[in-house]
Amino acid sequence: MKKKTFGNDFAKQNYSLLCDFYELTMGCGYLGSGMSEKTAYFDLFFRKVPDSGGFAIVAGLEQIVQYIEGLSFTPKDIEFLRHKGCFSEEFLDYLANFKFTGDIYAIPEGTPVFPGEPLITVRAPVMQAQLVETYLLLTLNHQSLIATKANRIVRAAEGRPVSEFGSRRAQGVEGAILGARAAYIGGCAGTACTISEKWFGVPAGGTMAHSWVQMFDTEYEAFDAYCTLFPDKPTLLIDTYNVLKSGLPNAIKVFKKHDITECGIRIDSGDIAYLTKKVRKGLDEAGLTGCKIVISNSLDEYIIRDIIRQGAQIDAFGVGERLVTSKSDPVFGGVYKLVAVEGEGGKIIPKIKISENAGKITTPCFKKLYRIYEKETGKAIADLICTHDEIIDPSLPLTIFDPDYTWKEKTLRNYTVEELQKPIFIGGKRVYDLPTTDEIRAYCLEQIDRQWDEVKRFENPHNYYVDLSRKLWDIKHELLRKASQSFENQ
């Protein structure tokens, strides 16, 4: 049965002024310098996988599409900017009639991605390309971070369902709502955040808090009332007073009184490995072999992995603040850099940012990104960043090399390729059909299955190769050579 949707109020927000102020001052400067319509190319990419993992999961494209489609400046926005006293009337008139007219290419949500790869490429008049920088970064940075963390936790659970429970400790309203969406894309089974189901179709669920149990004179009465009101697969929270001496016996009594066999208990504190073994034994002895054990309480992938190794008897997990805030590594670190401009006749002129920190040197040019798969297994073996006009013919051998240690080469045969970036906007018009959240989640899990297990390790994962084509490598190093010569001549 197709999931019913109830509309997405998020799309109605106008975030035209959600930008760094320098994007406006530069825009005004571009206009005053006669450069406003000069076409520029920007790449959005990241430099390091959170938690030193093997890969990240890209997420947030749907909100970026909605932002671009709704981007406009209201009379109040213009009046506010006029009040700042630093913008020309010509620039304010431009903003009053603003419309994005450029091209955007992006990797679909749910795709495993790696450092240095262009997740989004914007080709547009420089004023427009500069203006969208902040929103694109904050959206992709946040949701990609949470989707990546969620997927680590889901993989640690080894097939047991994981629900996102972190709304009350998320970083603000959108942190909760969009965090639940991203967690679902990353593989979580659902969320406690109700509005995320209404807006994005993320299954919302929950039963009771400790306060429910405390409101009644006895724990037994609290459980009995709940099962009377909600007899369909109830889950009872059994650690308000004492899990083994009170919670478990009362839960068993109530389940048997109501003749409920499809049910669950939740434990939110204590020694999880020890308690779940004892609880499982007690439930089975009572004939409640179908009763599920759900665990919550400050969990992450390492705790989940360890208690499973210790033999804990768990059927499902609820994971809160350590997921929705990615507590162990809370910054994704995506950046937005100019990589090319267009000269006369549409000629693409590569641009490079140079730094004494080698990791901050950018890769120039308007580019495309290929993922190479081993034909026999269907597993991804490398990604190759090329110039925009390069085409890989999988019927021919392909030699790839490490961009840092160029002597390390490998010639591939019997492979397939996929171009990862898809056109999203062309000439300001959307050409991409947004998938549903369920479709993104299914695609994400399918794509992760195409990664080797060695890349999925939590510690010391295999270094997945992201290489440059020979043509792109040559362009980059020629720019570095010329820059070095110019420094010497100064």
C-alpha cells in the first residue's frame, strides 16, 4: 500500500537572507565591477569522513531544490538591506527581481561519497552562485552528517531495527525534523519525531515515558491501563523502579491478563547486556517468546556493537542525542569553492585555490565524477574525477593512478561505470524528479551493499580510491607549477 503523505510545510519557508553577509557585499561588488553576469563554477565537497569512517552518505538535496525554487526577496527583505546603508540601489533592484537562472548538478541523496568529490556543482552568474553558498553548505553538511552517523549505528545493530529518538536534544527545530529525515535515509526504521512523518513520511512511533508509570499509584496499574487503552502490540517501559524485581514481573502479569502475546518491553537504564539476558529468560519462561526487547539510553555504534558481542538479548534500539547530533564528530566540514569561470566564447578557464596546507588545495575545472564497479561482483572499486568533457568507455582498459603517489597505477578491465552527478537545474528550471524519502532510503541501502566490507569497518577502514583522470591531474599541476613560478618571480 502506498504511504499517504500530508504535505511538507518546510517547502513554504523563504530563506533568502539565510546567507553570510559577505555573499551580499560580494554580490553588490560584482555588480559594481561589471562582473555580475560572468559565469562561475563552484564545487561543494568535503575533506574528511566523520568518525574516521570509510565513507559518508550524502543527504539534503530535496531541501536545496525547494530553496532554489522558492528563492526570492520580499519588499521587507529589500527594505532591511537598504537600512544597512551599504548596498547600491542598483543591487537592491536586482535582488527585488531575483531569479536563479543557472545550472546545478548533484549526487543523488543516499549515495555513499568520499572526500574531495564534487557533491554539488553550481554553474551560474557569479552573483547567483555566490548567494546560495551558505544554504547549500548548511543543508548538505547537516543532513549528510546525520545520515552518515545513522548508517554506522544501523550497521552496528546487525539487522535489528534502530529508531531515532533524539528530537528533544537536537540542535534546534530543524535539527530535529531534518535530522529524523536524514537518519531514515541512513537506514533507521523510524523516529519519535511526529512531524517528520507528516512532512517526509518517516514512520513515527512511541509508547510511554517514566512519567506515565509514575502517575499511577502502582506500576502494575500503569501497565494495565496502558494495555487496556492500546492493546495492539503494546511496549511497556520497565525500568522506572526496578527492572527485574518490579518492571518485568508486572509486565508479564499484565500481558497475560490481557492475553497479549505480540508485545514489547523497553529498558532505558542499567547494565544492558546483563539485564536483557535476564529479561529474555524471564519472558521465555512465562511463555512470552514473541515479546520484543527494546533498548534505549545514550547509545551509539560502539556501545551497540559491544553489548551485542557480550550476548545481550535485544530486538530493537532507540538511539537519541548521539545520533541526531552526531556527538562523537559533530561537524561534516563541507566547503564551497570556485573551480572555474567562463571566458569569451564560453571557454572554461580553470581556477585553483592554493594553500600551504596541501589538503586545502582545490581541484580545478568543471568536472564529472564516475564510479567504477567490478563487473563480476558489482562492487565499487574506485571513483574517478574527470574534466566535464571526458567519457569513459568500459569496453576499453582503463588505467587509474593515485593522485598523490602517481607511480601507483592499476589497469581495469571487465568493469562498468556510472556517472554520479545528475542534472538538477538547467537554465534555472528543475529537470530532476525528486524521489520519495522511502525511495531514497532503499537506494541508500542498495548502494551501501555495493561497497566492500573492508570500506565499512568502523576502525581503520580500507582507503577507497578517489583518483583524478590524467587530463585533470595535468591541468591541476600545471596551475600549481605556474603559481609557483609567479611566487618566485615576485
